Amino acid sequence: MNPRFEAYEARLTELETSLASEFDIDILEFDVECIYNIENLSQLVIDMLELGDFKFDTIKSGHNTTERFYYYTIKISDKQYEFRTSSRTDWVDLDYIMPVLESIVENHKRTYMYAFSNIDGGQIARLVFSEKEKLALAVDRGFPCSLPHSHFKVNIDWPHGLYSEVKYHEIPNMDELTDEFHKELKYMYNIGLDVPNLNRERIFIGSKYEDDLIEIFIDGGYVSSSTNKISEDHIQCFWNVSGIILANTLVKNYGYTVRLLDKTTGEYKYLSNVEYANKVQKAIGRRN
């Protein structure tokens, strides 16, 4: 693994620890492959609720053998909540459990929220509970957590398969490129475009393993935000939002030239740097 990436992940862990202490953020670690019986589900839910200091009564728990799911029902004040997860697998069904936790917070502690730290723990998840305002402040300082304002949007007005190929004079230093990418992201955010307001330390640009790739990671992990391939004389930038922002950074801040490659037809289209910047801004759109 690239030593730069190892240092980056170590720094994220430091930020999580220090900012959690500074902003009173509580964290629960748990294995996502932990459900072997109803007692496992019950204990996990209890741990999650105790993380938020909720007082509750257990109503019932059991195993629906027909539909094959475990359930655990609790009561807080006058409201009942049922947690479920499949008994067909040992994976906990967070897609079902998290909405129940969110309903509990909305009904009983509206100024707080549950979320997940993005620190890569393999199959160990890190559930976060915090006041909303404090968590937002911590994320702005580099706490590795994806809030609505702090991750890249998925859908943009840019065709799938439309690469941006940037012709370079020399491959930029990756630390410098990360700085320039962050500056461009900040500029876009400040003029009202729908991009995340990311702290610099949450961003890694470079190669995790292979020298012929420029990968963009937010908060580390196994999966990059975009993978951009270096060839002999150009960088082929992916067609998602972080890929086109990378291309725009190279074009705008380094003075490199760009052409579009349609993966389906194999056709090229050459754009001026100004035309490309305008196309990128239109594709991203403005925040509501």
C-alpha cells in the first residue's frame, strides 16, 4: 500500500478520536456479521439505544419462522418501535434498523442524530450519536462522517461513459494536486454549486496501490470516489462528479488541455478550457 495512503488513514483515525472528544460525539463499534439468534439482535439494539441514552421498556422479542426474521420491540414513552433483521444471514439489516433509530431520535431527541463514522474497520461498523450542530461542526473540521453537505452527489447532468481526457506536460505532485482540488471544490461551493463542503484532511488524491491511477478517496476506505487512469500523455478522468472536478482542476489550475471521449462511439470532442469549465458547472448544478 502507498505510504501516503497509510498516513492519510492514520490521520483520519486521529481526527475521529480528537474531534469526538472535543464535540461530545459518542461512538459504538459493532460487528455487522453478528446475528446468530434473537439475543444477538436484542443486545445490539440495546447497545444502540444506550449509546443515545434512551430509556425504554422491552415489549417482546422473537423469531418469525414463516418470513424468517428476528424482531425486538421496545416502548419509549407512549410509542412502540420494532427492530427486525433477517434470520437467513448473520448480517445485521441496517437498512431496516437505521430508519427505526432515526424515528426514535425524531420523536424523542430531535436535536440529536445517529450516523456512521467512515473510518474503515472492515466488517466493524462505527455508529455515531451526537447533537446535530456539534456533529456538523466536527465534520467541517475533518471528522470522517458523511452528512448531506459533505459527500458527492450521485446524479449529475453528464452522460455515463463520457471521459474527460486531460493532456499533461508532467504529472502533478499528488499532495499539490490534492490542495488544488480542494481549492477548486471550495470555489465551487462558495459560488453556490452543489458540491460538498469538504475539509482538506478528508481528501486523498493519488494511488492507493497502482502508480498508473489517480484515485480520489473521501474518508479512506476500500472504494474510491473515482478512479482516473494515467496514460503516456494524458489522464483519463472518470465521468462522475469527483472525476470531472479533477479534470477541471487540471485544466483550470495547471493550464492543461482537455478533450471528451465517448466510450460508446469512440468519438472525441475538443473543448476550450472555458467551455469545459462551463460544461462542468452546468452538469453539477446549483444547491437548492
